[in-house]
Amino acid sequence: MTDITKFTLSGKTRTEHDLLGEMEVPVEYYFGIQTMRALDNFTISRSKLYDYPQFIYGLADVKQAAALANKDLGLLDKTIADAIVKACEEIKNGQWRDHFQVDMVQGGAGTSTNMNANEVIANRALELLGHQKGEYTFCHPNNHVNLSQSTNDAYPTAIKIALYRSVGELKKSLENLIKALHQKAGQFVHVIKMGRTQLQDAVPMTLGQEFEAFAATLQEETERLEQNRKLLLEVNMGATAIGTGINSDPAYTGICTKHLARITGMEIVPATNMIEATSDTGVFIMNSSAIKRLAVKLSKMCNDLRLLSSGPRTGLNEINLPPMQPGSSIMPGKVNPVIPEVVNQIAYKVIGNDLTVTMASEAGQLQLNVMEPIIALALLENIEMLIQGMNTLRSKCITGITANEDRCKDMVLHSIGLVTALNPYLGYEKSTTIAAEALQTGKGVYELVLEKGWLDKSKLDEILKPENMIQPRKIQKD
């Protein structure tokens, strides 16, 4: 993405001032002096506001709704309001993104981000009104764009809008992955294999059942994501500084929220207690937890894929993952499960970011939580990584998995786990004897049962049919 140093500058500047003094701002910049100070103060991470367009669009939604509400209340001249609205629409259409330059990690509870948006919108509105950037008499970042607002209501509302949309995209990516797993389960419905507990032989199942279980465990997460996503629809617009609504009209909250709901197409509602809503970040904890839960399940599934494909000669080797790249700089022919491995690593990052959200939420003091910038970055980063990770897992791994059917069947036939299917017919003691002797002698369960004459061949064959071992069935003893 374009860095501030990559803007083509003419060398011309405009003079802007704030409470700390004056500063020369290149005329090409739509942002102004407060953004410039933030760029000087917060060179912290490689994550810039322009890296998260949904956050920018959320800010534009908030500023547009506020301008419309202020116009309705007669607090903002129609001409200025219309210019602000037009500037916001342009931003949401993808224009001026490069001018949202502040670092996502910042002090000030998001003031730098809010002012970056206020300045870009004000300067673009000035152009639309026929003025030059910086001629703030005609449209001011604070007096007009930020009218009836504080960072403390505008910023968290923009975060919630961004997260609501981003979680929606996350759900779509998850649903596509689930669909791919269902399709793979259908392909593997006939492949008999051994199930395992504690990494030891358990009882037979099909590879299809295993992949169907992957799909089912992830399907649960679509419900959790949606459930927690809806909590983001309660906003504190009109709370201003601490929730008391100072400097906002009594009717402003209701009017602004209605405009915001219409603009975004979301069922946005005002918080019932604005003071509580301004200081509480519980909604971010809930969404972070749901995202983490998804990451943990994805990582567990990828662990399984790596185990099932291990080998090829000395591991389980029940499935083949698509070969994506050579696996070693020294070992010829080696191919590694690189796609599941990268998803594992994404999950670890998500888990760490969830802890960041937890600690930042706990760090809130009195009427405001100043740690919301790191909360926003952690959540947006998690969502982006998981979307890319799941898309990669689906397209570069899941859809290309094949089964080693003979290998799977051979392990079933030679597994001591078969004895579990005989337990209802032989009893626990005899079944234990068979298992122990099989371990000691290396003979198969099937062979030992016939040797001892405990079941005849036709009965034993019936019991040990694959289709009779992978689902509940009536026990018919002789």
C-alpha cells in the first residue's frame, strides 16, 4: 500500500495550526496538522489505517450519519453537510484511502484516527465547495465534520461497523471451507479406516465420517460468529466524551442512529446506557473469543491432517495432501504439509491477539477505555488472517486431498482395535485375552478367534463387515 513517503509532492505547502502551534503541510495531503503530529508520534507498527479499508468505511459511515443528523437538527448548513456527505461517499467508493495514514497502534484512545478522518473529509469537502484545502473557515474538521461527536463515540462505533462487516466476510470464507469438507466427506464415504483415541487404535470408521466431523465442528462456529456479531449493532453515538451527551442535541442520538442504520443497512440501535457503553468493551471480548474458538478448531483439524498424511512410508499415510512445494533444501523428494502448518501458525497468532484484547479490555479505567486502538488492530488482524488462511486451506489443500484406500483398509484388518466389535459377542474377558495374545504373537484378531473356535467364520465375517462397525446396530447373540 502507498506509504506517505511515496506521495508525489510539488514542494508547495499550506500552513495549519493547532493548540501546539503551526506546521507546514504539503498541499497534496488531504489530512492535516493533527494527522501529521500523529505520524511523528506513532511510528509503532507496520499496520496503517489504510491497511483496513472496512475501518475507513466505518469512519465514513459515522461522519456521514452525523452530518445528516446535524443538518436535520439545523446545526449544520445544508451546503456544508452535503459536501461532507459527498466526501464520505467518495471514501466508501475507495477514493482517498492512501490519505488514511495513521498507525493503528496509538495513544489517545483513537483520537489520531478520528482526526485523520475528520481532516481528510473536511479537506475533500472544501474542494467540493470550491475552496482550497486548509481553508477551514468554510468546513472545519472539528467544528463541522466532528460536530456533536467525540472520538469516544465515533471511534468505537466505526470499529463496530467495521467488525460487523468483517465478521460477515469471515463467515463466508468459513462456509466455503465447510462446503469443501462436506464434498470431500462424500468422496470418502466408502473408505474404511481405523479411528484413534490417545493416538492408539480405537475402532473402525470411514474417512468420510472423519471429514464430515470436521465440517460439523466448523459449522457450529458460523452460529457463534453470528450470535456475537449481532452484539456489535449497539452503538453509543451521541455519548460524546463520557456518555453524558455533552455538546449534542437531545434528539441527536436517535436521529444519527437511524441515519447510520439506513446508510449501513445494519440494524443499528442506540445503547441503553451511554456511560456504560462508552467505557465497556465486553462486546469486543465476546467477538474475540468466538474468533479464537474458530482458530482453535481449525488448528486442531490441521493437526489431524498433518498426522493422517504423515509418512509417506513411515507414518500413517492414510491421505495425501496436494504437494505445494519442495520440502527441504537438503532432503531430495521431501514434501511437507505447508498449508496446514501455516494455518496452525495463524491460529497461534489469533490466540495471542485474543489475550491482547482481554488485557486491553481489562485495562479500561473509569469512563473510558483508552486501549481500543490495540483492540481494533487485534480483531481486524485476526479476521483478515483467518479469511486468508481458510481460503488457502480450502483451495490449496482440502479440495485436492486424496485417500490411500488400500493403506486404510490394511490397517483396519491388522488392528487389534477390531476386538472391540467382538466384545458384545465374546464378552470383555475373552476379548481382552484376544487383544493381549495378538499383541504378544503378532497374529491378527480374526485369526486368533477362529483358532480358539469362539466364533465360526460366517459369524465372524458378519460381525467384522465394515458397514457393521461404523454405526449403531442391534446385537444378535446366538
